[in-house]
Amino acid sequence: MREDNPKRLENINANLVFMSELVGTAIATATTALLTDDLSLAEQVISNDDAVDQLNSEVEVLCFRVAALDAPMATDLRMVMGGIRMATSLERMGDLAVHIAKQVRLRYPNPSIPADLQSTFQEMGDAASKIVAEAGRVIQSRDTTLADKMKQYDDTLDRLHRDLFTAVLSDSWSHGVEAAIDVTLLSRFYERFGDHAVSLARRVIYIVTGEPYANN
Amino acid sequence: MREDNPKRLENINANLVFMSELVGTAIATATTALLTDDLSLAEQVISNDDAVDQLNSEVEVLCFRVAALDAPMATDLRMVMGGIRMATSLERMGDLAVHIAKQVRLRYPNPSIPADLQSTFQEMGDAASKIVAEAGRVIQSRDTTLADKMKQYDDTLDRLHRDLFTAVLSDSWSHGVEAAIDVTLLSRFYERFGDHAVSLARRVIYIVTGEPYANN
């Protein structure tokens, strides 16, 4: 039985990488939907999230199967225990892409964001797409040096979120209260997306090194 | 070895119930801090969250220990697998209480919410406290009929959140953009708190009945 262990662990990893790809597509598509007020793209993000949820459940089953059948130790045990947490992070990131898409649907056919914030949200979308792509690479390669790059993208998302607050609260804000709330929530979704990616990277570092990591 | 299984499962359950109590204290304290602009209460919520995070990690270790040592089946297996998810929900609820407390700290010594919204946030705080108390009872008793009551409190939180949106966007809103964003975010934290409690209840239903449940 024990010779199946590496294969089962590979299977967990492959599922997590696949989840990261689906979430990458979701956040990129949600951003395009947001920037172009495209309802059908928004609907696509919303309905495709089921596949992410399904993989999340599958990873959970796989992790417990390895725990029960293979009695893993050390790195393998951390991988199996961390697998569920990483799947949870990716599932939450998928939910955040869905939140963005639902905001597009809510405002359609009106634009979801004022024209003068298009470039800000484009930047947020780019950073979010890059951070989840890195997350996929970190899961696949276990190369923890990639985590630093993720931190940079997360810093970008944090900065954009702060800048947006400043813009919304400045005297020159001319789009009213509803738009102010909309863009703040949207920006927060991107910022949280980055946080979850970083917490996933921390998990990988813990799996690889066994060193305790800060809680998310 | 196998005779220890019920004890280990009990231990998981006891940790989850304890987590629910800590989170109950956190949300009640955060609400009081919010309504009375009490910085020291807010700081208390923020620093006490470490204990919730710690329990979250402990539940994870316990669940994998049972999986590895006892090869649980049926309800026990679902309990062990669900334990990690329930701990995650409670940990997220604790984070949301912290988000509320941090908002109080951010605005201190200014009031965090306008006086005319005090009663709304009091209601939100009450519903959130009740829903987490029910969550603790559901975990302890496995009495899934209690889940219906939780759904009611969650409906209350959803309704209050919608009403708040309406108030903020009405012509009579006189508190400006910053306060509009603040109260919308705060209200969203309570609303999400309810969602996580309901997802936890769904998990218990799945553990008890084995029937598939909607994904959170």
C-alpha cells in the first residue's frame, strides 16, 4: 500500500495546481468583466466557481485518505495537513473573483467603476493574476524563494487599496456615495485576494521547512 | 489504541466549542467597543484572537491524529474531516470580530459610527452573538434542528445589511462618504460573520446525516 503514497501526494498537488489555474482564469475574467461591463463574462466567472468548490472537496478527501492509509511523517504529513488549508485559500480566492463578478452583474448595464479608475483596477487585476500564477508555481515547485515575489504583488495590492481610499475621500471625488462604496468593496476584494495568496505561500514554506509560520 | 478514539473525538469537539465561546466573546466585545468607542476593549479583541488561531491549529493536528491512528469511518470520519472546516469557519469569524475592532481603533477617539445607526449595529451585534452561541450549541449537541434558528439570525443580519445600504444611499444621508464606507464595511463584517456560522451549521448537518450539503 505504501508505494502508492507518492502518487497520492502528487495527486493532491496536481489538484491544487489545477485549482490555482481555475482561480487565475476566474480573477482575470472577472477583471475583464469589470473593465468592460461584460455581463456574460461575469456570469461565466460565477458559474465556473462550482469547479473550484468541487476540487476543494476532492483535496480534502485525498488528504484524509493519505492520512488514513499511509500514516505520513514529516514533510509528507505537513503536505497532507497543509493541502486542506491551501485548498481553502484557493477556494476563498475563487469566491472573491465571484464577488467581483456579482458586483458587475448588480450594476449592469451601468458601468461598475468610474472611467477615471479603470487604470487602477487594471493594475489590481494584473497584480492579482500574477500573484495567483506565482501561487501555482510555488505549489508545483516548492520553490519558496518565489514567495518573496508574491509578497511584492501583495504589497502592490495593498498600496492600490490605500490609494483608492485616498481618491474616494478627496474633495475631487465627484461620483457620489454609491460609487464610493462600490469601488471600496471591489478594491477590498482584490486586497483580500492577495492576502489569501500570501497565506497559501506561507503554508508552502511551512511544508518545506517545518518552521512555524505566522497565522493567517 | 482504538479505545482512545471517542476520547480524541471528544477532544476535537471540546476545542471547537471552546473556540465558539472565544469567538462569542470577541464579537460581543467588538460590538461594545464599536458602540461605546472604547479603544481598550477593541485592543482586547485584537490581542485575544491569537488564542482562537492557536485552537484552530490544534484542531487541525487533532483531526489528523485521529485520521492516522484510528482510521475512522462514517460519522467519525466526517467529524474528523469536518473538524478542520469548522475550525476554519470559527477562525474566520474571529478575524471578522478583529476587523470590527480595528475599525474602532482606526477612528478612535472619533466615534466609529453615526449616532443614528447605533441601534442598527446593536441589532447586528445581538444577532451575531446569538448565531455564534447557537453554533456552539449545534457543535456540542449535534442537534441539527438548531440550524434553522441560525438561519433566522443570518436572515436578520442580511436584512440589516440591506437596510443599511438603503440608508447610506438615501438623500437623507448626511454623514459624508467616509462614514458611508465605514458603516458599509462594518455591516459587511457582521453579514459575513453570519454566513460563516451558517456554513459551519451545514457542516454539522453533513456530519450527522451524511447528506451532501451546499458548499460555503
